Amino acid sequence: MSYSESSFQSDFARALRAHGWSLGSAALELKICKGTSLPFSAIAPHQYQSLLDAKHSFLYHKISDASAGYKPMDCFILSGSAAYIVILYYQKRMPKKALFIDIDSIVAERDNGTRKSLTMERASDIASYAIDI
């Protein structure tokens, strides 16, 4: 069985619980990359916009009443929050590290860079934080 985004989600939540989080509220979009670079197109336009809104304006989100499992609340608003794309560049039998890249840095790379994707090396250079998974 191949390592999936669902596996990453579970491992990421476990790592946060184990190591704690002291950096305040944040909006996160998790991505797994099984190659050498993550295409900027792997981040949907509405994901870019939602993270930008959470950081620079506000983001309102209603949690569906039809969602399965535990529902912590009806809705939430994020305003002036940190906002990151969290990327795991997955390689078999190698340690897993999640890189937190600020949404503004990702947008700058996408809009001003020469590439159509973000390499692991460049992501490591511009990451704000990293945690072992």
C-alpha cells in the first residue's frame, strides 16, 4: 500500500499532538509530493484564495451538518491568522518531514519564479517551520 494524503493527514495530526503547537491559530492546506517537485497547480485556486483570506482578511467556513464523525462546532472564522501550505516530499524508507510554507511565499514563487513547481530544495529554503512526521 502506498503512502497517501490520508496517511499524511493522520500522521500529521499525531505529530502535532505529540510535539504540541505553540504558534497560535493557523490555516493549513496539506499536500503530499511523491516526486521531486510539487506543481503549483496541485493547489486549487480556491485553496490559495482561502489561505490568503484567512491571513489578510477573514475566512468564514460552515462545517457541514452531514459530515461524518465528530463535529467540533458549527462554523469558524479565521482573521489575521497564519496560513501555510504544508508539504511532505515523500520518499520511501526516508524520514518524513512536513514543511510549513507561508501562503505569501508560495504565491510569490508561483507568480515570480521561473518554474511551474516547487522543488524540495526550494521549499526547504523558504519554509517557515518543519516538523518530523
